[in-house]
Amino acid sequence: MRVNKINWDKVGRVTEPGRYKCFFGYLTVTSEDIEVWARYPDATFTLTARPTTDQSLGEDYRLGALDIGNPQQ
């Protein structure tokens, strides 16, 4: 299954920056990403593939463009 967008629920509502094993590969989450999700819990990010290396254990991704949907004021 190819995944191209992800929300906070899909990564287990992580609260710390780091590299996480997900069902599609590995995802690096930054403190800035978590700040967005804390403010907009329903926001979705586009997954961006990171270049693989000989040391890569699987596909590596980071969070790219985001969609905060229709936030309530």
C-alpha cells in the first residue's frame, strides 16, 4: 500500500521528536511537526521520501507540506 499523507493518529500521537517505525517504513518527526499537531490535531502532512543509503533499513520519510483543513476559530 502506498501512503502519501499522514495524520497524528496514524503515527500514534507521538510527543517527542525522533525516528519512528511505521507501517510504511521509518518516519522522522521534528519538534516543529509536533508543535503543528499540538495546535492543529487534525492536520495532515505529505510524506517526503528521504534518500536511501547502504545503511538504510527501509524506506525513510519526513513530513513535508501540510494541510490544516478547516480549523475552528
